[in-house]
Amino acid sequence: MAKGKKPARYTVSDGKLVLTLEAAEEGGFTVTSPFVPGLVTEADTLEEAFEMARDADSALREARAKFRRSRTA
């Protein structure tokens, strides 16, 4: 890493959710989770990252459940 340059990727956890925050060129972060396939969102702050990730996780769970129900109907 170049002197004075901040790392471009961070791994953080709130004890329930593990997130990877990658610095976006336009500012803020692209947020993913190594344990939640398909979770991708954006945030400007760490607090917002967890909020957006929880919302995305919930939406993914709902979509997966709906898909499973449609396949068994």
C-alpha cells in the first residue's frame, strides 16, 4: 500500500452480520457480505452500511422464500 493511502477494503462486524466495505470511486462504500450470497448495496457511513445490509438481507430472504414457494406450487 502506498504511503498515506487508506485501505480500499474493510471487513467489519456488529456481532450478527459480517460485511465487506469497499471504497467506491464516487465516495462511500460498496457493501457485500461473505456469508450472505447476493447481498450488494451501497452506503456512505458504517451505520448506514449495516442498516442497508439488514434491509438487503431481509429482501433476499423474502425473495428466496417466494421463489421456493412458487417452485412447489
